[in-house]
Amino acid sequence: MWKPNACILCECNCGIEILVGDDGSFEKIRGDKQHPASAGYTCNKALRLDLYQNGSTGRLTSPLRRRADGTFEEIGWDTAISEIAARLGEVRDTFGGETIFYYGGGGQGNHLGGSYSPATLSAFGARYRSSALAQEKTGEFWVSARMLGHITRADFEHCEVALFIGKNPYQSHGFPRARAVLKEIAKDPARSMIVIDPVRTDTADLADFHLQVRPGTDLYLLTALAAVLVQENLIAADWLAEHADGLAAVTSVLEEVPVGEYCVIAGVEESRVRETAARIAAAESVAVFEDLGVQMNRDSTLVSYVEKLIWLLTGNFGKRGAQYVPSSLVPLGRDRGRADGPRSPVAGARIISGLVPCNVIAEEILTDHPARYRAMLIESANPAHSLADSARMREALRALELVVVIDIAMTETARLADYVLPAPTQFEKFEATFFNFDFPRNVFHLRHPVVPAPEGVLSEPEIHARLVEAAGVLSDEDYAPLREAASRGRAEFAQAFLALMADPAKRRLAPVLLYRTLGPTLPHDAAAAAVLWMAAHECARKNPAGVEKAGYGSGFEAGERLFAAIIDSPHGIEFTDDDQDASWQRLPRPRVQLDVPELLAAVAALRDRPEPRPDPDWPFVLSAGERRAFTANTIMRDPSWRRRDPDGRLRMSVTDAARLGVEAGDHVRLTTRRGSTEVPVDPTDAMQPGHISLPNGLGLTVRERTGVAPNELTAAEDRDEWAGTPWHKHVPARLEAL
């Protein structure tokens, strides 16, 4: 029987249908033509998801407790919950709840369970948290907050010009039907594609303009590009006068940029940069996407700033084919953009969108500072593998007084835990992604389970509810009035729930209150989706026009109809249908701000920096974590899913391979300041001399380790000065032939 669900390997979460065998195997997978965003499209990666569900993964089906000798023993759920609650309570009472740190909450496709974690954190007084977003996107979040007050996305389906900066959407996707859209742009003579990337990627091969920047010099190239727009009077002056503040300050800086010098530093011909600027300025619409190639690189926050200057200076916001502000069911990436915002307790690192920078987590633990983190709750995440300087991260986890991991498998992080709590896979429970960024019609997909969960596991909402109850902050006495109200109908439940939310302490426990009271009344046994009731009503309140245009009506009933549609639609729904001016309406102020003083000052000071030059001791730049045709995040633990490049070869230029005397498949020793490993090589003319890359998602240990774990080679101190995001794409290295 074919069952609808979604791919879980990138943020797009394309709809798929799965033919489930009698034994629970995924016999076939195909794109779901009824999915409102992907409409039957899927890439090659989704077709092998049976190896996530049924492959060799180290699956867990019982809670585990670490023994004194380091081995694990199975225990019952009641024992696990009571002991964990007692130990978290002891940490809170001894050192303060703020020393309990939460990491994770979901990956590319599993955010629903993590939405219950705030109740657990509140129950134990925890304040600090982080996730993978804090080593990828927080610099851009902070810049967006300073300039617009909101995150933005881009309309590639309708743009005249597509600009990709450190982004290879042919492999990493990032917007619906990515490969199909790229091919449509490439085939249309009236449209153009621009790629800024040190590698000749699959996307660069389709581009009209490939600015093959020297690794780590993106800021020089983008500043030169923005300067050409100003110096050649290619900016949208009338649009800027109507919509933007700070233009004079920005132009005064960009007018002084030595374009030719910066192009030389970036390794791109000045004439090509000027031609690119002219194409951007002449276009009716330009859509821009910056991604991990620059967001995990040197000057990442400044790159985000100048990237946004380019599309704002040319008026590419709030119109078809340009940048827009999406609606949201559950907001992500929101930040107030304060220069003096909150900081982490030990390192004093800027906390953006509520997230502590990943690169300082170990630093926040391995210290005698009285405010250091003492315990970690880790949910659906693998920081021992995925964060910079894995050796130091392992040391930090071992130094904690308590580590609790919620996951489906015995991951590298779970092996270091005191307790491991097994959860269902993403195909065994109700699940969703909150990466809902489409426009004008935005899409949400509550995925229904396609196979039953095994005995012995509990869903994340149930785990969080039991921890909250074991903490003594909620009980049947709290649930009874809401259950009674729910029995009389949704309107009375809403009144009772809103009255209870007037109590700040209860408001912080809202997810569990909804799960225990509204959850049991929901159809399809969808109790885990109870938290979405509140989200649906908030969406209808904040986006009344878009929700009404999508067909849900207005007022209280709009929220109810929207929630019912979410629950009852296993293929997904459109939850808003916006007019173009919705982007402006979602901004907190009527004009955008071009001048972010401290960032603009740093751009102005760029010309006084010493010119970046190769270090003879470290002559290569390693990009640690390249996305390839058969790589994904670390939830794909079975190495047999990779049909190509199973060992994760080190890509290098043909020139460098000849100089070292190595051929495809030969091994070299790769050394960085943090570690050394042997790896087979793959010479290619797609790489520049001096630039090498390793794929993401390898170095996992199931039966044995396969490939290189990139973060055995990265350093936590190599991070952005503004957002603390890592320089995974710019790791100094050297190579030796073996």
C-alpha cells in the first residue's frame, strides 16, 4: 500500500509516497504528486530512505543507563524518567537551572517532537540552548534582524536572475523542485544564473556567470560587486528613496572601494565582476541565496551583510521573483538584532535567535567558572560528531555531571551519555518540519506514521510530558479543568486554555498541557500534533489575509479550520496565500535599514587588512563537509546507502594531484591543526589548486567507521567574530603522499 510522507534529508522535505511491504520494508519510493509544494518532484536521495528506516543503524528499543564501568544496561521507562528527573533536579537545586543546557530539537525534518522541549526546560529552570542552526544561519539571522527585522527568502521560480553565493542547489536544494527550476533558468535565454563559488559545482556548470572566487575571499568579491553598483550608478535610486534609510553612509563607503584590487585578491577578473553587476542591475528581478559555503567560512556575517546590500541597492525586495518575507506556522530564525543582546555565561558569546554558538559549547563546560554548564539534554542531534573539534566536544561531554540523549540510534553522542532514551523514527510517528518558507502560497505538512513503532520506544512529546510530570510541576489536577472544557467543545477549551495562559509559569508549560488535554481528543491518534493547535491560531491571527485567501475564513474559526486541515491532510496543505505586499506588512518597520554601523565600519576597514596569503606551513584550504550526490546529514547511518563514493574521497585539483604524484584512489595523509587522517583522493578539474574538500555525513561508526569524520579536523576557536559560526569551509591543511 502506498502511503504519503516526506523526504527528511534536506530542508525542502519533498513529499514522497512509500510502498510499504508486509515486513515494514520500503519496497518503493516515489514523489508525491499531491504534495502542494514538490508536486511529485524528488531527487535521488529520497529513493533510498529504506536504509534510514530499516538499514544497519544501531537502533535502540529500550532506555539505557550507563554503568560505572562505562557499559550500558537496559532499564524500564519509569526508572529512567524518575532517575533523570531526580538528577536534573539535583543539578538545578545545587548549581541553578541555568546550568542545564539543551541541544538539538530536530534536524531537517523532525521538529514536532522538539517543540515540546520548552516545557521540560521550564520545569527544571533551564535557560540556555542551541542547535545546528547556530553553526549555520545565526549570522544571517542577526544581519536580517538589523536590516529588515525579519528573515527573508527568494523566489527562484519567477526570477529573471538567480544569484547563488556559496550554494550548490543542484545537490543541497533549498527551494522546491530545485533541479527542475535550475534547468528552467539555464534554458531560458531571457534569464541568467550567477554562481559565486570556489568550486565548479553542478550548479556552476549550468550558470551564465561563474565567479570562481579564491577560497575565503568572498567578502572582497561581494564588496567589489556592491561597489560597482554604486560607482557606476546602477542602484535603484527611486526605490531606495521610498523604502530605505542609511543609503548615504553605505554609498560613502562603497565609493571608496578599490574594485580592481579586491578582484585581484578574490582571483576573479574585474571585467567579469563589472559584467555581473550590470546584469544584476538590468534585471527586473533578482533572487539571491547564500548558504553554508559562505556561512561556515571566514567573514560570514559580513558576507551576509554585503549580500543583502546587493539586492537591496537594486530594489529586489517585496516583488515577484525577488526576496520576500514568508509566513510561518512556527517561527524560526527570529532575532531582535540588538548589538547589546544576551551573551553566553562563560565565553560571553552573542546569543542569536535564542541559540548559543555551537563553537563555544565546549568552552562553556571545560572551565572552573561557577556558571559553567553542568548537564546536557540532547535531542535528535549528534554534537560529538557534528560540532567543531570533536575530540574537545567529547571531553566536554565526559566532564558533565549528567548527559541525557533522546534519539533513535546509538550515535557517537549517545555512547557518551549517562542515559539514552529511544524514540520512534520519523516514519513511525506524527512529524513535521518548521522550515516552511514558500511564497506566495506557503505549505505545511503534518506527516502521518507509515509503519508502527517497535515496542519499548516513546515519542518525544510523551518523554517530555513524563519528565515535566516527574519534576512535579504538572499533574492531573492541572489537566482536569482543560479536559472538562475540551469535552464541551473547542470554543470552551480555547477560553479555558487562554485563561490558564495568563499565568506565566503555566504558559511555559503549554506544549505539555495541550498534549495531555487536547491531544487525546484529536482524530487519527494525532496527540503529538496538539501543539500545532496553538500555532494554527497564532498563524491565523498574524496572517489574517493570507489565511483567509487560502480558504480558511476569518476569526477564531479560521484557526480551527486551519488546524483541522493540518490534522486531516496527510499530503500537506497550503496554509497561507499571500499578496506580494505581505512582505512589507510583516516587517516591524516601514523602511529597511542599509547602514548597520559596526558592520559597515568593518567593510570600510577591509582595505586596511593585510592581503590574505597562503601559509607555507598550511598550503591547502580544506572545505570540511561538502554536500555530494550521496551524502546527507548523519541520520543516514547505514553506509550502504551511498551508491557512489562510498569512502568519501578527498577532492583536489588535478594540478595538486600531479604535484604530489597521486592518482584517483591513492591515499594521502591530511593534517590540520587539530588532527590527521589518511584518505583516498579524487583529482578533479572542478577544484582550484590549493583547495580540497571532504564530504559531510561520513565518519560514523555503526559496524565500523566509514570515511573521515570532518570535525576531527576542525578547531572550535576558528569562528566568526560576530556570530560565532564555524569556519568549516576554511580549514588550513597540508597533504603528504603515502
